[in-house]
Amino acid sequence: MMLEIDNLRVSYGGIRALHGLSLRIDAGEIVCVLGANGAGKSTTLRAISRLVPVEKGGTMRFVGRDLLGYSPDKVVSQLGISHVPEGRRLFGNLTVKENLRFAAFARKDGGGIARDTERVFTIFPRLQERAGQKAGTLSGGEQQMLAIGRAFVSARKLMLLDEPSMGLAPLLMMSVFAALQEINRAEGTAILLVEQNARLALHFAARGYVLENGHIVLEGSSQALLHDERVKKAYLGG
Amino acid sequence: MTYFFQNVVNALQWGSFYALIALGYSMVYSILMLFNFAHGDIFMVGAYIGFGVATLLVAMSAGGAIVLPGWLILILTILISMFLTALLGMFVERVGYRPLRDAPRASAAITGLMIGIILETGNLWLLGARRVSFPSLIQTVTYDVGGVILTNKKIMIVLVALAFMLALHLFVRHSKWGMAMRAMAFDYVVVPLMGVSINTIARMTFAIGSALAAVAGILFSIAYPVLDPYMGIVFGWKAFVAAILGGRGSIMGAALAGFLLGFIEIFVAMAFPSTLRDLIAYSIIMVILVFRPHGFFGEPYSAKLRL
Ligand SMILES: Nc1ncnc2c1ncn2[C@@H]1O[C@H](COP(=O)(O)OP(=O)(O)OP(=O)(O)O)[C@@H](O)[C@H]1O
Ligand SMILES: [Mg+2]
């Protein structure tokens, strides 16, 4: 088991957003979390990245280590968990190349950095063409590619992806997901994907969780979820 | 005309002090969205550290232990004081600001003022209420260029200040750490997601800003060798104004605004009674800010403050 989360509770200013969530990811696995707006999907990812405080009683273990003992930067640099945040959040004042270089800031393996950067450019040739361009001036699709590339360079045992399909045209969306599949296959990177586009997510992931108001209400293989009446009704449009 | 050029020279010298101090304000503001109101007092402490180091080196030289020429003592004084003042800046960041990282900005502002007062009164307590004078390390040489009086000290002050500004500019543009500062200025919430500790960058930024304030302190002491514990207050405020005027996150802007401040002050004093100097000079600046509320090169902070 790569990531084991039990009884995770998170509150914002006294209002609880996650009510005792439990979740597992195996090494190399692709898992998705579905849910409506405000269900707590982003909060789950923020908790794993240690960006929000977790209430007592909950546990999070990553390859046997206690996640709660790590600061947000160490979660990335020492545990190998990267995070593509909601809305991409690129450094718009830096160039494409600088964004990738900064993502490798804490890494000491020069050869590995060069290899991973090269890899990003192979997966997303568009980024190489635009290497010298300010990230803030990229198109939405290019920004999403860079956000994924940046996370990949920073750490790649587990990638947390918060709605990577947002704002992408269908064709581009397919190519971004193909790239993610390629990363997962070739590098063995496990992926935790948060999506509102349930159909897409369930075709991409092997397993899924359904989150409602901070509770996991359903979990299972993607096949099972795709045929579940409740999922069909609530998330697949009938 | 010679009177005009004489004033240009003086303005450049004053601008050098303001600009060097403004850089520290500007860098900290751009990465942490807070004004380090203790920065003027860090300039003061930098000058005193410079005084201590220089006095010690002069005494050692006079005692015949190791005889160093004045210019070498000056270089050593600048480097050692930069280092020690950088440590002070890192300490201020650690105990004064880091615990307040998520507190309201007003709390951080008050902390800055408190630290300033502690540095001033700490100095009084250590050295007593007397003014100390900075040892003279280099002989003043005066040049008469077509009626304009230049001294080797003035030339050196301006050149050294410009060299440090250029070095900082190149550092921020081209080094890995400078890139981290630019990234953090854009969106500091995302910095840890890249595996980089905000604290590390904050610490380094305070160190660099404080080291530059020490340079300003020593250059100032060369021009005006009498030091007192409250010398940082007025400089702090004026450099703060320059940092705002330059625009958030702009090294170039803060430097230019520092020089502009020097020019406005000197030239207002040329035309009006000197008691009105600050009133008129800062009214001009207020008018500039009305038309450029984000300063010369500033942009409004765009990123959201949380994830
Ligand atoms: N910083 C915050 N302060 C207060 N409440 C918050 C904060 N962030 C999230 N919340 C609340 O916590 C709940 C879960 O939010 P979260 O962002 O995790 O939802 P989500 O599932 O990612 O939704 P979406 O699909 O809209 O992104 C929501 O009710 C939200 O209003
Ligand atoms: Mg969300």
C-alpha cells in the first residue's frame, strides 16, 4: 500500500469540510475522487500536501511513513508527492523553462533533473517550442501541460491532480490524459485524480471514490462505479 | 550651472543611501507582502557594526599586530559587516516575523516597529547616549572639475552603491535563488508545492536586504562619520517611500526611486528654504503616487492568497 488515509477530518474556521475520510492508493495505481462542487475534493488533496491542518485522530501514511510529520515542502522533496493545484497556479512571471527549473529547485540529482525535463518536453512538444515564453501568456491548454510538467519534475512517486480537465477543449483534454497515462505507465507514477468530469475520470482511473459533503459515500472499481445507478444519476447525466 | 552639477553630485550620493536601503524593503515586501519596519534600524545597526569592525581593525593596525592599509580595512569592514548584519536580519525574520506568518498584516507591522525600538534602545544600553564617530579610513582627495567639487569619497560611495545594485539585479534575474524570489513574489502559496521551503527563501531575502543596509550604513558613515542610535528612523521612512514608489517587486524601481528621492530632496532645497524641504519633496511624491498608485514598475498582486 502506497498511501493509506484513515479517519481524515479537516475544518475551515470551525466548519468541517471532511468528516473522517478513508482512502487508499497502491503503488502505480490511478485512483479518482468524484464529487460535486464543495464536496471536499480539493480539501482532500490539500490535506495530503499538508497545506491544511488535520484534526486529531486521523492518520495518513505514505510508503510506511507518517505524512503528518512532514512540512508541505518536504512532502514533495522527501516523500515524492507532487500536486497540480486547482486553477494551475503557474508562476506567470517566469518562463516555461524557469517554471520547470524552479520545480526542480530542491532536487540534487542534476542528471535526473535534465532527464525529467527532457521527458516533459517529449510528452508535451508544445512546451519545448514555447520554452522561453512567460507562463502567464500561454494558452489554457499549454498552461495545463506546464502545470503537469512542473509537478512531474518536482516529484513523481505520486501525483495529485486537481481537475486537470477544467477549461480544456475535448481534443486537448484527451491528449492531456493520454500524456498522464503515459507518465503512469512509463514511470510507475501513481495518480490521485480529482474530477468533476466523472465519465472521463472513470475511464482513466482503475478505481474511484465518490465524495459527498465530506463523506465517502461509494467506492469501487471504475467499472462498478460506471454501472452504479446512483453514480449514473448524479454524475453521468442519467 | 556649476551649482546645478554640484547638486547633482550630492543628489547621487543621497540617492545611493536611499536606494540601497529601499532594496531591502522592496525585496521583503515582494515575497512576503509585509513591510519590515525594523529595516531602518537594521541600517543603523549595520553602521554601528561597521564602526565596531573598522575601529577594531584600525586599532590592530595601529598596535602593529598586522598593518593594513586604509582601503583594505574599508573593504574588510564592508564584507564583515554585511555578514554580521545579514545574521541579524535572519534573526529578526526568525523570531519576529516567522511566528506571525499567518497573522494579520497589522500585527507584523507592529512587530517591525517593536523590533526597531528594541534595536535603538539596545544600542543606547550597550554604548550609552553618546554619539560615536566612524574612523577615517581613507584620505579625502578633492577634485575640481570645472568648478564642481568632487571628492574621492563621493565618487566611491556612488560607484560602490551602483555596483551592489547591479549585482543584486543580476542575482535576481539569473540565479536559482533569485528565481525563487521571483516565483515567491508571484504566488507564495504554491512555492512549497514545488518542494521549496518558504522559510528558506524568506531567510535569504532578509539576509540580503540586511547586508545591503549594512553597506548603506558604512557608506553613510564615510560621508557623515557621526553615528547615533536614531539615525535609522528617518532613513527607514524615506527608503520605505522609495520602495513603494518603485513598485512592488521591482529592484530597478526601488533603486531608481531611491535616486529620485535624493534628487527631489536636494533640488527642492536648492530652490526653497530648507525647512520646507521635506514638505515640498513629499508632496511631489504624493502627487506621483496619485497618478501611479502601484509605483513606477509595480503590478497589483494578482495571485490568490491561499490554495
Ligand atoms: N479556505 C477555506 N476557508 C473556508 N472554507 C473553505 C475553504 N476552502 C474550502 N472551504 C469549504 O470546504 C468545503 C470543501 O471545499 P473544497 O474546495 O474541498 O471542495 P471541492 O470538492 O474541491 O469543490 P470544487 O469542485 O468546487 O472545487 C466547501 O464547503 C468550501 O466552501
Ligand atoms: Mg476543488
